[in-house]
Amino acid sequence: GLITHLGMASRSLFEPHDAEEGDELEEVDDMAEINFSQLANQRSDVFAAHTRDRPMISIGTEETAVLPSLPEALTPSPRHGKLVSDAVHGLFRLDPDALAICDTPEFQRLRELKQLGLSHYVYPCASHSRFEHSLGTYVLADRWVTHFQVCQPSLGISRKECKLVAIAGLCHDLGHGPFSHLWDNEVLPRLREVGRLDSREWTHEKMSCQMLEHLWEENGLEEKTDTDSRDGIVGTDITAIQELISIDKKDYDDAGRYHGLHSKRPQLKLGGKMFLYEIVANGRNSVDIDKIDYLMRDGRACDVQHNFDPSRLLQLSKAGDQ
């Protein structure tokens, strides 16, 4: 039966092994009633037989058997990234550099931040987090910039630039406070009223840039990212990612031309390709993947049907000269 095959397969992890009395798992008929407690006890006996003759190591006052190492074929590669199954965008892969950022405490805190603040008290299913939204913006940013790279090769978009845009999508909400926008719109104004907060220019975008710089240095990501490749993220790329995150509508004139006077950044790292700055945070007309993801994700959580097809928008879009 299936249980027998799984049990025999697990034994191969501990080969070679001299069979001892009581090691063999009883044959279980597919249609017979399975006694799972009995099976568990049999597996424990087999495991005990395998570890009986293993060397012992001391941990405090106790001795523990040294477990055999897994076969090399079963050891995961440290540089393969990770597959993510998302309820909104389906299956996609986080590349190793993005995964290194996701595995930091600063990014993991987004799991505890509700995307819609206190809305789950009205819409019980709206309990999703900024973590999920950040993964969604990552995959949409990656798909959109890759679309431009493939369909408009004359733009000269490099693989490195594609990665920078995707990671900007991943990190654009790192700086959100408790209860997401409720913190920006309700808590901070009251803190300013009572003199507990001096800066009136605080935004979660600016905090995201500071948080990105902090997590990069604090977690030693320079050594963990793919620096052996020309496409890998290095410390000097952080500025470009911060610019992609924090582009502001006040940095554009009435005709939609960028001047950078508000943020005091007249020159951008990727300034020759301004369309790249309109993918994650579009300060020119607000059509960006951040809004596409939260319209889809929040609408799904609140059972609000949207009537637009984002895949059509992404596939039919074209980057212009300006």
C-alpha cells in the first residue's frame, strides 16, 4: 500500500543498515483499516534501530545520537530562490537576491501589518498583510518591466535594471507603520498636534528607503546577494532602488515632465529611462503596479468585484520617449 511504500522510501535515507528483528513495516492492504498509532510506533522502532549504534554527542548533561546527514541530492541549493504560490497572481519565483531581502527581520515584520488597517472588523476576510501585497507588487513589477524588455528591445533594458525595478516593488512598503495608512492619516497628525513629532514631511515611502538601507547593512546582504554576477545587487544599487520607490508627483511639472525640484534629485541613477520610474510608483499619472495589486487583492478580500483586466493593461502597454 501507499503507507508501505512511503515507509520503505524513508528507510533509504539511513542506508546502509543491517536489518534487525522488528524493523520491517507490516504490509498494509489498501482497503484495510489503518492503525496510524501502530504505524507510528513501528517507525519509531525502526528509527531507534538505526540510531542505536550511532556515535553520541554530549549536550549539557544529556547524550544525543548524531543523526546521519541527508544525501546530497536532497540538500537544497542555497542559490535557487523560492517558488511562491499567490492567491491573486498564481505561481512565481522569488530570485535569490529578493529572497535574501525577504528573509530579514525588517521585511518579515510586514506579516504583522494589516494591509487595510482595521477594515477586517467590518470585512472579516480583509485580514491580509503588507507582506502579501509586497510579494504581489514584486511579481507584477517583474512581469511589466520584462514585457518592455522583450517587446521593445530598442529601449535597451538590461537584466540588472529589471531586477532593480522588481526589488523596488518588493520593498516599496517596508516603511509602513502599525495599521498601515491609519498610522499616516490618523496617528501621525495627532502626534504632531501634541508636539510628539516634529517632521511634517514624514511619509512611509521615505521610511521605506531608510528601512531598505538599514536592513541591507544590518543583515550583511552585500555578502548574501548574487554579487558574483553582473546582474547581482550591490550596495551602490540601493540608491537606484530608493529612487524607484520614492518618486513623487511633485517632482513633475504640469506637462508630466520630471524636474526633481521637490525631492532635490534633478539627476536620477536611471534617469535616461524615466519610464522605469513609472512602474512601481508612478508620480506622473498614478497608474502603477502598486495600485493594480491592491485593487485586485483588497477587492478579493472584501468581495468587491473589479471590472478591469490588469493583464490586458500590462500586455498592451508601451514605453514612450518621455
